[in-house]
Amino acid sequence: MATTSLRTLQPRKTPVQERSAATVDAILQAAIQVLVSVGKERLTTTLVAMRAGVSVGTLYQYFPNKSALLQASLKRHMHGVATSVDHICKEYRSTSLLTMGSVLIDAYLSAKMRNVKESAALYAVSSDLDGLAIAKAAHARGCRVVAELFATASEGLTKDPEIVATMVMAALNGVSRRLLEAKSPEREHAPLREELLVLVRGYLLTCIQTKPAI
Amino acid sequence: MATTSLRTLQPRKTPVQERSAATVDAILQAAIQVLVSVGKERLTTTLVAMRAGVSVGTLYQYFPNKSALLQASLKRHMHGVATSVDHICKEYRSTSLLTMGSVLIDAYLSAKMRNVKESAALYAVSSDLDGLAIAKAAHARGCRVVAELFATASEGLTKDPEIVATMVMAALNGVSRRLLEAKSPEREHAPLREELLVLVRGYLLTCIQTKPAI
DNA sequence: TGTTTAGATGAAGGAACCTTCAGCTTTGGA
DNA sequence: TCCAAAGCTGAAGGTTCCTTCATCTAAACA
């Protein structure tokens, strides 16, 4: 069963010409647009194809079924966020824990806020059975990378970096979700970011071995 | 449209005899069970009716449509959690902020962990268009109640209680979701609870006017 | 006991929509 | 220019599942 779902996730046909690569891209973009405008419940493959300017048949040449299409959309979105975080994690190795926390918050939040509607709409996808696995995997990978970053902190850690990373990421998730589902996320962005900074800083301070003056 | 959805949410028929009240209860319980066993995607009204030991027709006498059924299930679940939090918020007025944070975490987490599968399965419902409104409303109400609690803290607050409550609840949500979606939530419950305590305590300390020794 | 009302039934209507496939068009190279 | 391969089309098949309603049973009450 797992084998089947993994196999069916693969594109039916791999684009070899340039135009088909553009088609796949258009379909994925259209999927997001439809998701944003009508929601996951009312998204149909025909609607997505129309929006992409192709026929349904074309869609089914690159995605074996509707679920695969949604999963691909979700993966694409999460990959964007993950890339931002990865970048930060490479760049800020061996700095102070508080710096790490601060830049992590900025990277994660601004990646999510880059396209508010899209991020919010994809929550519906990441909650169903197929999406959940992808979301979990992405989250787990994110925690691992952040844990590795924390392990290089100039101050020593009193706790397992994995646990610290898990907590920070969970808080980040909670607050960003709250933000994305707010009436006007743009307006609340700055204040919530500040407050999140306070929250994470307070926590990270308790994870440092020799407490500094600040 | 809002009027329509509100009207259709109302039960089609109000139970007047005792047996029908029991039927409604059985249907709601069955909805949760089906949700847990096959997920929201594959839940059908016929399946729910079968599980409840009634016919589909009976289901449609109390719920105007499938969406209303799911919404009712979600409401029931959230009401359970809200009741726990409300209770705490009445009981711990005028205590210290740290006490409030601690009992809040316990109340919220144990309410969610009371039935792990159910809580996890309902995330799918709370993410779709109909469920989102309910979830948001419940969350907003929770924040308001907690903010009122925080406003009575024996120590003075340096910030708007609403903001403090929002952050604490967002962190709570993030961590409990992470917990509920873990492979074995029971095993991780205690350690994550401890860590959540540290996280929230650290934050609340920064919200107190005159910093105490502890 | 008879009548009225509440409650329950489940086959069938019918809409929605995923997915296929036989045939058409475009592209790239020989 | 011409052909083979890649790409595209969209009507139609088929399935799933929501929802209804004519009909039956159980309960309350006089």
C-alpha cells in the first residue's frame, strides 16, 4: 500500500521538451491558485487544468491522480520554506544561540508570509491523509537541521539539541499558523514577530550552560 | 450565503423523545469513530449511520448535510477542551502568573490527550472551510478567557493581556499538535509538557513588572 | 384500544467529478 | 520536407456518494 502510493506519486511522464516543463509548472501554479480561490473541497482537476490553460488530459499525463497533484503542490511550497531555513542553518553555524533563534524566526516567518493566501490554503492539504505524511517529513527534517545548528552554538547547551529544536519549531509553527489565519496577517506580522522573539529568547536562555549577563 | 450556512447548521428536527436524543448521540459518536478509522476523505454518511446502528435517513433527520455533521462533531470536541480551560480560568483568578501558565498547560494538554486519536483526526475537519470558522471562533474565545485570567494576575503585566494570551495559546497549540501527530504521543507527553512549561514560564517572566527572585 | 405524532427505514435518484483513451497537433531532427 | 516522438485534447465512461421521500414502526395519550 505504501509502495503503491509512493509509486503513484511519481509523475506519469517526465517532461523532455521545454514546453511540457512549462506546462507542469503552469499546472502546479494553477493548483495553488484554485486552492486559494475555492478551497480544497471544491478544487477539481478540470478547474485546475482550465486555470492552467490546458485540458484535463494533459494534467493526467504528468500527475497520476488528484492526490498526487495536491501532494506535489504541498511539496513545492514546503521546499521553499525549507530552503530558507537550510540556508540560515548553514550560514549561522557557531554563532550565539540567541542569534540563531532570531534569524530562524525571521527566515521562517518571512518565507511563510511571502504568500499568505497560499500558505493558509495549503494547511487544508497538509491535514489530509496524503498531505500529513509530507508535512510530517518536512517538519522532521527541519527539526534535524535546526538541531544540528543549535549543536554548534558558541554557548554550550544544557539539553538535547533535538528537544530544543523541536520546541522552537513547534512554537514557530503555532504562532505562524495563528498569524496566517488572522484577519489581516500583514498587520499582525510585526508585533507577533517581536513577541515570538521574546518567547524564543526566553526559552533559549534557559538552555545555555553559563548564563550571560544579557 | 452566511445566513444559509448558519441556518443549515441547525438540526433539521429537534429531539423530543428520549430515544431520539440517544440516536443523535450515537450518530455523533459514530462520526468520530469513522473519522478516526478511515479519515475525513473516506468518511461517508452511510458509513457513519451504519456505525451508529441507524439508517442514513435517520441521520438526515437530525443533520441537514454531511458538513453539518462534521461541524457538530468538531464543536463537541472543542467544547470539551474549552470547558476544561474555562474551569481553570475561573478557579485560578488572582493567583501568580506562573501558576496560571502551569495549570493552563496541564488543563489544555490533558484535555487534548484524553483521546489522542480523536484529537488528531479532527485536525482534518478543522482545516476545511466549514471547520475553520468553528476552530477560529473557539480559539478566539479561548484567548479572550485566558486574557481575562492573566489580567487578574497578582503581579502586574507589562503587556496587553490579550497579546500574552495569544502567544501562550499559540505555543500551546503548536506543541500539542506536534505531540498529537507524533508516532507515540503518550511516550512524548511528559517530556514535552515539561519543556512547554519551561518555554511558557520563560515568556511569562518577561511579562511581569517587578521581577521576583524566582 | 384507537389515534396521532415522533422516529426510523433504505432503495433509488441524480449530481459531481475523477480518469481514460483514441485521435489530433506540434516539435525536433534526418 | 517529412517522419517519429512528444505533447495535447475533451467527450464520455464509470464510480462514488449525498440526499430524498414514500412507507413503515413505535410511542404517547385519550
